[in-house]
Amino acid sequence: MEWRGPITYWVESKIKGGLADMATDYILAAPIMIGVSIGVYALLNMFSSNLAKFGVAGVFVYGGIIAIAS
């Protein structure tokens, strides 16, 4: 068993807390992103099926970045 110093414990708790906050933000934003992605898919599917799929992926990537950054 290795000894952990107070600095290691502090850094570890900050990382765990930050990851929990990011996961919570993403989970809370998921219903909104699902609704927006349905609209994006319906709109872009009028032009191209592949474009619609990339649009949905873009909504989740961009929404995830915004949720994590806020």
C-alpha cells in the first residue's frame, strides 16, 4: 500500500469533482440536444441523408462541448 500525500489527495479530489460536474452537465443537456438533433435531421434529410447524419453528430459534439465548457 502506497502512501498518498495531501497534495496528491487534493489533486485527485479536484479531478474527480470536475469529471462529475462535466458528466452532470452533459446529462442535463442531453434532452435538449436530442430535440434539436431531431429537428436538424428532419431539415437536412430534405437535402441529403448523409448530411443529416453528420448534422446529428455535429449537434451532439457541439452541444457536448458547450455543456462541458459552461
